[in-house]
Amino acid sequence: MHPVEMLFDALLLLSMVVLAWQGVHARNLFRAVVSFMMFGLLTAVAWVRLEAPDIALAEAALGAGLTGALLLATLGRLDQGGRATRLRTTFMRFSLPWMALGLAGTTLLLAVTLALPAPGLDEAVLRAMPAAGVDSPVTAVLLNFRAWDTLLEIAVMLLAVVALWSLGQDVLASTPRLPAPALPALVRLLFPLFLLSTFYLLWRGGHGPGGAFPAGALLAAGLVLALLAGARVPERMTGAPLRCALAAGLLAFLMVAVGVMADRGVFFAYPPQHAPILIAMVEIAAGLSIGVMLTALFLGGEPTDVEGGPS
């Protein structure tokens, strides 16, 4: 490794440690949230250095973008006085021993993992790629070789949205707006780029880094930014259309799985000649559905049309 690369990696690691410490121990909650978001961005850079751009894209959109927006929204609803201080004191009192124990256990597990041989499944995946229907090994694993796992992941996300909506709380009207007069104009400029990047990642996923999860995370980041700028869900998109969008990914997965089972007798046994188009259909539906589900989790309840904000 080149000395410049070693120096860059060392500075990256040191910065991540400092930001992680700042995020946990900062007395000002806003500073803690900003430190967490910066930590997410540096984590994305670290994944790029580890040659995992798929994970880097998801980390940047989820870890730094969407989760940061959730924390900022929560911070806007917290009492910045005594209540927040008491919450932080109680958390630190009871969590520090468990954090120390978890750190020790993680260090031990990492040491054992590094000491053991790691053959991996690279050769097995590469041998099966001709029948995968896509050129990207990551997409082949997610939507073909272990499609069951991905199906259940999307089902769990949808179940989380259903559980949240079952509380019956409509929080769209109380969604906090960021105090920036230029933000709505900026969102109008950037949101088409979010959409374009989303569809690019969906297209790119068939033969390179990208796919449904990074695309969905990026779409959700754009939608959440629009909500923070004061946008509202139009009435024609609430109710049945919104629920269909939420369930589209899971329904597409099930339709493809049952369809190929009727033809070949095995769940998720894609016919090689039809695998590319079937996987593309599932990926598009799953990407859009993931974006809508993450946005629904940000809202915290089933939205209804609210006056006072642009659609």
C-alpha cells in the first residue's frame, strides 16, 4: 500500500473514532446528531476504501441522510431543557457498562474472526453466475441465490410500517420544517436529481454497484428532504395508492416466486431465459417500495392531506 493511502486510512479511522466519541458524549444534542451524520458519511468513505460501493451508497443515504433526518425530527420534538438532560443522564448511567461489555465482546469476536481462515463463497457465486440472470454478483446473491432472505427483509420492513400505522397517529401535520428559507427552492432543484439517481441505481444494479436497496434509500432521502422543506402528500396519493406502493415490492416478489414455481415446481427457480426480465421487474418494484416504506417510517403514521404546504 502506498504511504499516502496509509496516511489517508489512518486519518479516516481517527476521524471516525473522534466523531463516534463526540456523538455519544456531546452535551449538546444537536452537536451529537451532527457528529452522528458526519460519522455516517465517513463510514461510507470507508466502505468505498474497502471496495464495497453498494454498501457505501446505502450507508450514505441511510446512515447519514435518512437516519440523520429522523434524529433531527426527534430533536425538534424533545424538550431541550431538563427532560433532554435527564434522558441523556439516565441513558449514560445504564448504558456505559453494557457498552464497555459489548466493546470487549466485539473486540474478542473480531480477533477470533481474523485468526480463522475465511474461504468465503466467491468461487461458488462465480460458478453460478451464468445462470443468475444478471452480471452483478451482489444483485445475483440478493435477488436470485438468496432471494428468500431478501423477500423476508422486505416483509419485515412492511410489517414495521403496518405496526407503526396501527397506532393510529397522523403526524404529517406536525412534521418539523427546517428553518431555512431557501430550502424549498433547493429541494425543487435537487428532487429531480434524486429521482434520476434512483432510476440510475436501479438500472445499474443489473451489472454493477447499485440495486433496489441503495436506490430505495436514495429515493427516501429525497422524499424526507422534501417533507422537511414543507411538502405534503397530495390527497390523491393517500389511502389505497399509497398502500399499493408500500406493498408493491413484496407483491412483485411473491408473484414472481409463485409464477416460476407453477412453471418449474420450485420457489424462486428463475428460468434462465427469463431471469433478467424477472429480476429487473422485482428490483424496480422493490426499490420504489423500499423508498416509500422508509419515508413512511419517517412520518410515523399514515398520512392524510394537510393544508398549508405544497404537494
